[in-house]
Amino acid sequence: MARSKGDHEARRRDVSEAVWQVMAVRGFGGLTLRAVAARLGATTGLLTHYFPTKRALVAHALDLLEERTAARPRRPAGEGLDALRAALLDMLPLTEEATRSNRVWVSSWDHVLSDPELSEAHAGRYARSRDALRDKVAAAQALGELPPGDPERTAAGVQSFVLGLVVQALLDPAAFPPSRQIELLDGQLAALARRRPPGDSDR
């Protein structure tokens, strides 16, 4: 008997969950058809129906990572600088779940950098995140909480700062516990709020 569309979608969700579990435990380095099949309790032959190649598996894993990150609960936030701060805090490994997600993100970089097409797709993911931050920066500028200037440039700066902080916190969690991560981020935002636009000087 042919499987219904509902059965197929349910199986696909099961496969995606198995992919996520493998990534969460082993990172991208341990992401193989064999590992996913073992987690799923299935054969590698079944998985080739969904992922005919390792590259197809990696591409799906990256899409899944973006979906899971977007679906993660977010901090309540107001407007302007408060909303920007909340969005940046959500990017940091401050909780067990966020740490796990960030480990998967960082472990994906090696695979992505070796494949131009995957690199382009990953760059698009970071660009979308940067665009969302840009809108929050612009809102904070409109409220007078941040000095005027190019909101896209400011968004790129804070995103780069946070990504660097993510890496340090993952590599040395004892030196960068959640409290210090928050302290460093708040210091960065305070410096931005005091910053003068390029070319502006005291008269």
C-alpha cells in the first residue's frame, strides 16, 4: 500500500529530528548518513530517498538549523535599544539550549567554507540576521537612543561583536560565563550610544 502524504511528512519530520539530534551531539563533523540512520533506527538506504548525497544532507541540516534557531523562544522586548539588546542577547550562548545551537552553528563553518554554494547560502542567513538588526538600530536612532549614522554599518558592527563573543564563550565558558557575556554586550551598546558619527567633532 502506498504511503499517504501525511505519512511521508511525518517520516520527513522524524528524519529532520534525527539530523538535529546528531548535530547537537556530534556537530557537523559527525553528521553522516550512517549516524542519522542509527539515530532514526533505519537503514541508510531509506535515508537516500531524502538525501541522495552527503552534500544534500548538509544543505538540509543548515536549513534545519536556521529554522530551529528562528523558532527558539525570544526574550520579551520593548522598542528601540531595548529591542536591539534583546535580539543580541538571543544570539549569545546564555542557556543550555542556546549553547547547543551555537555549537552547531560554529561547527558548520568548516563544511560551508569548503563549498561555494553552501557559503553563499550561509552568507544569506547572516545577512538576514543583519537586516533584522539594522531595522532595530534604525528604530533606536529614531528614538534618539543611538546617534545618527548608517544603521547597516552599526548592525554589521554589533553582529560581528556578538559572533566573536559567541566563539570565545564556546571555547572558554569559564572565562565567559553568561554574566560576563551580558556585561560585555551592555558595555558595547553603551559605547555605541555615546559614539559620535564619523566626522562629527566638538567645536
